[in-house]
Amino acid sequence: MPSKSDEFAMGNSVPPPAYTEATASVPQSHAVPASGGPTNGTPPHQLTRRESYLVITKEDLHVNGKTYFGKPALYRAAINGYWRIMEVLIEAGASVDAREMGGRTAMHLVAEKRNLAMLKLLLDHGANVNARPSAGETALYSAAGRGDTETMHVLLQHGADTNETPFGYNGALYHAVSSRNEAVVNLLLAYNVNVDFTFWGGETAFHKACSLGDTRQMLKLLEKGAVVDAKPIEGNTSLYEAMKGTNVQLIQILLDHEANVLFKKWGGETPLACAVGRGNVDAVSLILKSAGDDAEKRQLWLSHAMAAAQKSSNTAMIQMLKSWK
């Protein structure tokens, strides 16, 4: 059975075909001393290059050194996929959160490459799962954007925050709903993502699902507690927007979850008045039916609708409303 050092001399645990036999391919000047001592002072960022397959030992004094371009030894190991060398570096005291010049850690890189074995190794040794590079995207946010649920699973199992979002961007859930990626939506919801997250008063994921007419996602988000009357600062509620269309199923879902038919937008118009003004008979009928046995509520809504119909001189709508009295 080969020694631990011999394994590392071969590079990866499964070396590429061109190197399967060749500890001899390691330059002799960098060969591993028989005593297992230091590797002639060669910095780890050189030891991790594919063409060398050099060994990093615990005696090496440069485990946290960086290349001229600011890449830590551990990051270099991640670039080349050297799982074994990464393990030795960590055992030797390399910082699992060491960053390259752009602020990315080895964890960001292996998550992007979908190298789950290396990702688990780093996270099991305490790598910050929520670390942010200069661009601000956590590994989870990036994986969600790629639709990479396998990597997301690993990150979430190690405590990744589903609500960490780059400044100026919508949340991961919003983007998953926008791209209609049901698998990512389901995974984020399973790990208690904030369903009502917005960036500076923008759209929520629920509002986006409504605008797309995606009733499946709407129901999932409502089940998780999404606010049915959520609206962007400069926008309207989902029910108001639905009044402009003919998606009866979408309107019914909103009404079943008690969307406010009298919620006033900027300027004072309500969803009910919007439906009346557009002559949307089906939508107005659905609203009035949703009052159920509450005669007081139905009368209030009828009065509101009649006033809107008279204001717009919509004779057909006025006649329809009279039939409800």
C-alpha cells in the first residue's frame, strides 16, 4: 500500500492517463525527500501545477503563500482539481477562506466547477459557505442562477443562507421563479427562503409569478406565506394587474387568498374599478361571487363597481351590475 506522500506524488487520487505511472515525471529537483521533509522550499502554488505532481508536506512553510497574481495555494489546487493536495494543504494549516484578488475563495471555484468532493472537503473543514467575493454573489446564489441543484444541496446542508443576495439584485428565489426553474424554487422553499424578499421595494417572487401567469408557483409561494397584496413601490398589486387580463384561474387564486379588491394604487384606482373600467365582465363577476354569503361586503363592492361604471359611462357594465342587486 503506498504511503500518503506517495499518493500525493501522483497528484489526484485518479490521475489523468498521461500520468498514471509516472512519479518519475516529477522533476528530480523537486522529488520528495526520503525522510518526508520539506520539498526544497518550493512554494505550494508551484507544487500544485498539473505538470509537476509535486507533494506538499506538513513541514512546508508556505501553505498560505500566494502567486504573483494573488492566487493562494489552496485556490491553485482547486483550479487543477487536486483533491489530495488540497487535503494536505488543509492539514498543514492552509486557510480554507484565503481569497484571490477578486475575493473568491477555493470554495467558490469548486462550487462553480461542480466538484462536490472538493466542495465537501472545504466545507467540512470550516470554509465560510456564505463568503462573498467582490461581485457579491455567494456560492449558493450563483449555483441557483445556474440551476445547479446538486451543488445547492451540498451548500444548503452546510448552512448556506438562502437570503444572501448581491447588493442591487433580486433574490435567488425571484430569479428561479423568473426562469421557471421549479427544481430550484422547491429547494429554496424547503430551506426557508424569504418568499417576500425584495430589493428596495421591487417585485417579490410571488408578484413575478403572477405577472408570468405561473399559477403552480403562485400556489407554492402562497402555501409558504407569500403576501398576496405585495407590490413594488412604483407598481400595483398582482390582483390589479390581473384585472387587465383574462386569466380567470389566476384571478380566482388571488381572490381565494383574500386579495384586497379595494386596494388603492397611486391615483386611487382599485383592482375592482380597474376591471370595471376595462369592461372585464368575467373579472368583475368573479370578484362579486367571492363575497360569498357576506351581503354587506357584496353591497360595498357593488356600490364601488357601480360608481366606476357610471364614471366611465359603461352602459353594458351598469346593466350587468344591476342584475346583481
